[in-house]
Amino acid sequence: MSRYKKVAIVRRERPSAWVSCQAITNNLEKMYQKVFSDVFLETMYCPENLNDYSGWDLANQIKKGNFDLVVWIDHKPNIAPLIRGLKLANSDGEQIPACFIHLFGDFVLDCMKWETSKNFLKDVPVHFFVASNEQKKLVQFLFNEINDSVTVLPFPVDESSYSFNEIERKQVREDFALGEKKILFYSGRISLQKNIIDLIQTYVAVREMCDFELELWIAGDWDDILLPYIGRIGAPGTYYANFTNGLEGMNLDGVKFVGNLEIKMLRKHYLAADYFVSFSTYNDEDYGMAPAEAGMCGLPLILSRWGGYISFGDIFHDVTHVPLKLTQERVQIDKTIAIKQMFKEILKEDKDTRRIARSIYAKEAVSIQSVANFIKKEIDRFVCIKMVSFSPDFYSLCSLFRMNPLSPFKGRNGQFVNFYYNLYSYYGLEKNRSNN
């Protein structure tokens, strides 16, 4: 039995434009409904443009409802106005409710908004949840002494939507007329930082080495987010133009773009595929819902050794990590090694019994029910501390955004500033590079 008696879940009114964040927020809400099935639980909504007034108004609703726990489960807006509101609404000496805050990957890019809560966090009891070990290290770098108040909690996957079934796999492969073909599958945004060009180039090289049919299926929407943290902002169609130029002259036989798939059709593609592959080095890749869903469907994973993907080796069976290569303007995978690793993996014989085992293992780690069971078991150990404060490195980060809000990590000659390497060393970069 939890010590909490009245719980408020807070999420935004309109769903996020990011498909992965929609899934995360919905799954977290379902998870907490299981965790707090025996107490009063209410979902409350905040506007997208949460400000001091709406934050204060929401805090007053929480106070009137006598909630003793507030759970924040969305990536936007920033929670800072609610933190300020909770302090102000309880300025009469009333006890401020505990706050569970799920941090998303955009925490770094949202630092200026977080900074506005610095004088209020010392009075609001908080516990942070992060999605991977790598994100935990990064968050600890930016806060002072919060070891006891930050917990790694994988974003849950809905087991009713993603699972493996032998009979369904055979049927789907028959429906797609695949025969003996092997399928590499990518799902996610088609954008620069997801390294789709590198993925296709790696596939083409591996396909030419195979004596069997191999295809690469790519699911998702085109995204023109380039490298905003060094000032490269994409106009509509920018990435598609880069994409076509980058692959000009290549034989793209077997590369299929299957569009943005609804859940049922996405699962069919996971079932039909033989491997899930993602070479993403998105600057705030704290987790990865697509590889987690693929893992629930029993697929072996071929991933970049970057960010939250690194933790997937502890969560799922049969994970191959491709090392990184740092260019002047961004992080990419080492394609030479990627080709060798991908070829080695696809030569392995994979049986349905192995996929069943992988799916079961994943379910025990990241399904909504499994994560809910973990919360229920550990909830009284989640320390909600006051006096949370930011580290000097956090204020260095804010200074970079203050001096150059459009390209905070851009140094001289277009290279990264030193701080970028220190910050993202926790996601896979080397520390203390000499760039300025």
C-alpha cells in the first residue's frame, strides 16, 4: 500500500506533435493507473503555453483537491511555472505535495526555462525519473547532489500493442510475399541527426556482400530539424534535398519507404522484419521508443552507441552497438565498423524460439505492467528532497544559451565549444576536446 492517498497526474491538453512523446505520455498514464489503482487518482491538464498565472491556477486546484503527490508525465511545456505555483499557492505554510517529474531528452535544450525555478525548487519536494543510465549521468552533472532523488525508469511500452507471435509472423511475411528475404527495419523520424543517409549507405554496402536477398524498410515522417544547437535550422524540404544529394548515383534497390504507420501496421512490420536498426545520434536521444517497441516484438537490435541506446544492452537480448565517429559539426556512426557489424549479424541464423525469448525478456523489463510493478515495489524508497539546486555546469550551459540562443554549442570556425564535449561525454563523446 502506497503512502500516497490522492494523486494528480499532469499532462498537456493537446497531444505532442512528436509521435514518440505521445506514446510515452499515454503509456506513463496507463502505468500510473495501475500503480495507484487503490487510491484516488485524477488526470489534470495544463495548457501548452503554461505560464506563471496558469501554473499558479493549476497549483491552487491541486491544493484544493488535497493531493499529496503530483506526477508530471509530459515533455512540454516546461514544469517550472507549476513549481513556482506550488510554492506560491502554499505560502500560508501548508505542506507542498511531493512531485514525481519524468525528465525527457529535451531537458538540456530547455535549461533556460528550468533556471527560472531555481529559487523555488528548494521548497518543493521532488523526485526525478530518467529513462536511461546515460541520461541519469547527464542530469547528475547539471544538478547538485541529487543521487538519492533520481531513478532510472525505462519509458514503458504497451504490451497490448507490441508483442511477438509465431503464427502472425508467418502470416504477415506471406502477406508481404517475402519468401526468404531478410528485412532490416527502421522506424522513427527521417532526419539528419537520425543518420538515415549513413544507414542507407551501410545497407547498400552490406547488400552487395550478401548471397541472399536483403531489404531495408524505413518507416516515419520526413523532418527538417537539422542541427539547431549549432545554428543550422532547416527550411521546409531542406533535409529531403540533402538526402537526395547524399545518395545520388547509388543503387537503392531494396530500400523501401513505407510511410508513417499506425500502431497495428507498425507491429506487422516489426513481425515481418528480421532486425531493427537505428544509427541515431540525435543530441538528446535519452531513450528510444521505436527500438523498445521492436524489442518487445522480439527483434534483435543494431543501434548506435549513443545516449539512451547504450542502456538497451542491459534491457534487451541481442543488442549490437555501433561505435561513433565525430565530424566537425556532428556525431555520426563509424560506417566502416557498421558495415562489418551489420554483415556479421545478418549472417546469424535466427529462429522464432529465439524471438519468443527476446520478446518475453523485453516484456519483463519495459512493459507497462512490469514498470508499474517496479514502481509499486519501490515507491516508498523514492526520496522526494527539497533544497534541489543546479550545479555550476548548469549555469555554464545557461550562459551559452544566453550568449547565443540559436547556436549555443557553436564555437570558433564552426567547431563545437569545449562544454559540448563535457556535457555529451555521458552520451558517448570524449571529454575535454581542444575545440573552442
